[in-house]
Amino acid sequence: MPDTTLLISPLAASLFERMRAAGMGIPDLAKAAGIPKASLERLFVGMATDLPAAELGAVAAFFGVEPEALTQAVQTGTGLPAKSFRGERVLLPLRVLRRSSRNPRKHFDPETLRQLADSIRSFGILQNLVVRHDPQPGQPEFVIVAGERRFRAASLLAEAGDLDPDQPIIPVAVVDADDARHTAMAILENLQREAVHPLDEAQGFADLIALDPDRWRPSTIAQEIGCSARHVQLRVGMLQKLCDQAQRAMRAGLLTVSQAYVLGTASHARQAEVLRHIDRYQTLQQLRDAVTDGLVPVTRAKFDLDGFAGRIITLDNGARYFADREEFLAAQRAAGKSLADAMAEAWAWAEFLEDGWFPANRFEPERSDEAGAGVLVLMHPITGVITIHDELLPRQEQARPAPAPAPAPEPETWTPSVAPQDQTTATQAPDATQRRRDEEQVAQLRQSLADRIAKDSRTALALLLADALRSEEDAGVLERGPSDDPGLPASLCRSGGPLATLGGDVMPIGRGRVAARDEEATGLILSRLMSMPMLQLLEAFAAWVADHLATPAGDLSPALRELARGYGIATPGQPQQSADQDAQDLVDRARQPDPAPDADLPLLITYSGGNQIDGRLMERFAVAVAPFIDGQRSVKVTLPDSKIGLQLSRCGDDESRYEISSYIDQSGCHWSHSCMSKTRVVAFLREWLRKEEAERRLTIH
């Protein structure tokens, strides 16, 4: 193994001590001795171990010693180079160097550091570090501006005994730099080398601006670093806007920079909700849709944005949204009223109305510009969309009475069951108390989930579809399907509800629900629903799904537990997770390997079409059909009293492996390989699995 302590020659060490004592730099000695400066520079950076004889004699004569005295190893002093060394390349002992807190790189890979240490052990430090003289009590006097990785690798060698920390063998360039210049140089050096993490780079930019905001603007930093001012602004903005949980996810590799820019436009609370399901969003547009769910685009405003006091967020693609819907609605309402006042000067009357439906029963069906006509400025109470209806003539008589108010919700009561007196004992009281406590916890869980689902149309839709796809043995998480339970919650049709315009067409049917008054009203309701904004329909849909959430009996189903976990709601016997635990769950899920296939299946059936079928469905089919195959080379599986079916073919001589080789349609035609329709195959499998075992046996030929 090479002796690293000899990478700097005794001649260089001797000259270093003599130059330090004389307060000289490399240019001073070169000029005084009459030798080329380049010769001394090569000596001090380790590119040479000696000087030509003539130059060595000139240097020795200057110091008044024999040349042999300069080539003998000397004891390194503890002093430091004088100011004349600044701006020059010199050699310093490792012990006089210290790391800087201003380095934008905060994380160093241990494996790459070990590799760098091996390289330094073999070849030395090939490029100098950049340092500044910054004496602090009790600390090494030189702080590293650039080259901390090389310093850390050299420190590993010193700890292993392969490098003498007291020998001046570390090539450095001493620079004059204030704190701001130090930070800029550190960022620049890191950008030119191994990629800096975007968050570390952003922190460096932010530190630079904090030092002197007037001097270090984004444009100044961009010019110094060699990037665009927009790049600096985006990085600093990302650091300021991302919540701690999002930053941890980004460091764990769960978020890209582009995703971070999009996520940073949302509030911290919304960021935490989106991060719980970050694996759902495969594209940036899907992530944008999740972040802006429920927000209002600025293009909807009827007021001057310059005078708007609320917050406006801008996505990475330039789209702008109001961050708070209530702030937008208040400003839009004021703008609508001002618009009506302004139009009153040109019409007989002008009115501002906040309603989700145009009140056609108040006006004549034909428009007119004759005297008495006016304008209605209509604002939707949820979306804030303003429409202007002019040339309106009020009707002399109202053709329809005002809608009757929706019924008040029926109070929920609970009547405890009373056991026979001869069975009531003192020992049963604790059990009854515990049972009531459990029931209260379950009821509280259901209400918490229902409240969240009612405001989350995306999860409501996913929940409805997931419940429709449940197996026959699964009780599900919804209490009844759409066709099994008529009516909607009465709260949806009350004033302020998303379906308030239907209040005159519905009637109470009990259990806090309303339904259409009659068959004619059903047609009117459908017509109105078809013309409503999508946001309004989604709000009503989410509330409907939340109203159908089942009250669990006994242990919670996996679906309910996953639902509660996604919302961060504690379940009975399980405490609520903190944001740190949520972030760790994200990291753990990203690192989990894919589950291994089930090796205990009695039969393995594969699908040879273009797209793969869900593995769980194929496993259920394999388990169900295995008892009836008995190693046959070819098997046809059909539906009862139908020609529709599948052809299964054995894979060679292996009686445990079959493939779906063709789909058989109603006419008996076989569709094989890429001609098969995955949709039809999946529909067949699900229909066949619904049959009883006796029916299945008769369908296998």
C-alpha cells in the first residue's frame, strides 16, 4: 500500500515552513530566488517531488542553507500561512481544516465516500480544496468552501491510520470570501460536480438570499451560479411551500421535482391528504387534478384580481386558482351586486340573485326589450358562476307556489334492550358497559368516515365501485345499493344544499329521506340534474355515498380499515398516526417488494391474450375449476344453458398448468390469443364464479 504521507515531498514541507516563517507566498519566493513560479506550484500540489538542481541551489542560497538541508524532513509547526498565501495553492495539514455549515449538500453517501478514500489512498488528492481563513475559538482555523467530500474521505484515511493529519499534504486554494460569497462558491462547486439534491440546492439559495436580500436577488444568483432566475425562484418557492412530510417523501425518492412543484401549490393539510395516496397519480395532470379538486379557477372571477386580498395559487403549467372558495364567493357576490347596480341604469330593473337554478316561473317565456323589461344577474351559490339574463318581463301571476321547505331530519333514538329480570346480575354490568363503549366507538368511527367521504367525491366514487366489485362472502362497506334504497338525504335538497333547486319536486318518505313527488316530478328532476354543473352533482353524490356507509358489526373489515387509514382516522384499539408515521409509511410502502405468487395453488391458469387479468380473479377461477379437470389435455368451461365459455389447454405434459387458449361466443365461434377480448373473458369468469358448485360441474366438458 502506498505511503500517503509521502505524497508531499520533504522539500515541499521544508519550503512551506520556511516561507511561513518569512511571511512569503509562492510569487514572493519565485521572484526573490529568480526561478519560475510554475516550478514551485508543481512542487506544492504534489505534481513534483523535487526541483531542478539549478533552481534548488537558487532557493537554498536565498535561505542561506545548503541544498541538502532543504530536502530533509522537518517537524511541521502549528502556525498558519500568512495573508500572502491567499489566492495561492498551498499545502495544509488535515487538522487545521473544518467543515462548513454553509455547504448546500447535507447528505453524503457512505459508499461513495469509501470509494473516494480508496482513490486518495492510491493517487492522492488530485484537485485542491477551496478554503477561507475563518479563525474561531477552539476550532480549526480554515473552513472549507468547496471540497467537503474530499475532506471527509481524507478524514476516513486519517482514522484508519493511512494519513498523517499533522503533515501539510492537503492541497488547498485559500480565498478571500464573506459568508455570501462562501455560500455562492459552495453551491457552484457542488453544481459542477455530483448532483446536489434539489432541496439542498434550494436551501443554499434561500440561505444566500437571507444573508443580503438586496445584493443576492434571483437574477444575481442565477448569473453567479450559471442558471436561469426562474430556476432559482422555483427552487426557493418549493422549499417554502412544501410541508415537512412532503420534503421527507421527496428525499425518500417518492416525489420528483415536477411533482413537488405541483404539490407545493396546495395547503399543507391538502398536501398531507394527497401524499397518503401519492401512488394513485401516475401523471402530472392526475396530480394537478387532485391538488385543485374543489378549487375555483381565476377565469371565473367577475372582479379585478389586482384588488383581491385573498390568496391565489399558480400551478407549474401556469393555471391559477383561488385558494379559498369562501373568499372567492364573497368577492364574486360583491362583483355581481355591483354589476346589477350598473345595469339598472340601462334597464327598467336589475336584480342580483344567488341561486343554483334560473327561476323561470317568475318571468314570461318570451324575451322582450319593451318597457318594463329588466336584467337578472344570477350567481350559483356553490360554483360562483355568474350568468346575465336580460330582456326579462316579470309575470303578473306566479304559476306555481313556492317550494315547500324540506322536512327536518328525524331524530335518531336508541332504545336499549332490557333483559329479563331473572337474568340480570351484578356480574353482567361490566359487560354491558363495555359493549356500550364499543358501540359508541364504532358509531363515532362511522360518523368520522362519513363526514370525510361527504367532502371527497373521488373517494366516494372509488368506494362505490370497490363495493360493487366485492366478493360474495364480503359484507361490503355500504349498506344497500342504489336500487335497493330509494330516496336521498333530505339535507341535500334543503336551502344551501347542492340539490336545493329540487326542493319543490320532492317529498319526505321517512328516515330523513326524500323522493320524487310523482312520476311527472321524476322527469322534471332528471331534466334539472342533467343541466347542473358537475361539481354540484359530485357534491351530492359524495353525500349520498357517505349516507350509505355501513355500521360495522364485530371486527372491522379490511376495506373499512384501509378507508380509515387513508383519512388518518383512528380505529377502535388503534391510535391515530402522526404525520411522521404517515411519512414513514410512505417510505416503507415504497421499499416493500412485490408479494410472491401463491405456491400452494392446486392449478395455475394463465391468460394468453394481450392484457393481463387480475391475478386474484385468476386464482379464484383456478381453485374453483381444479376439482373438475383431472389432468385432461383440453377442457371447455361454459355458462349453464349457453354456448359462451372458455377453452382451457394443458401446457405440455404439466398437469398443473393450463392456459385460456380461446374464448367461445354465443354462436360457438372460438376467438384465440390476441383476438380474445379481455373484457368478455373477465365478465365470463365473474359470472361463472357466481354459480353454485353443482351448476359449475355441469358446465365443464
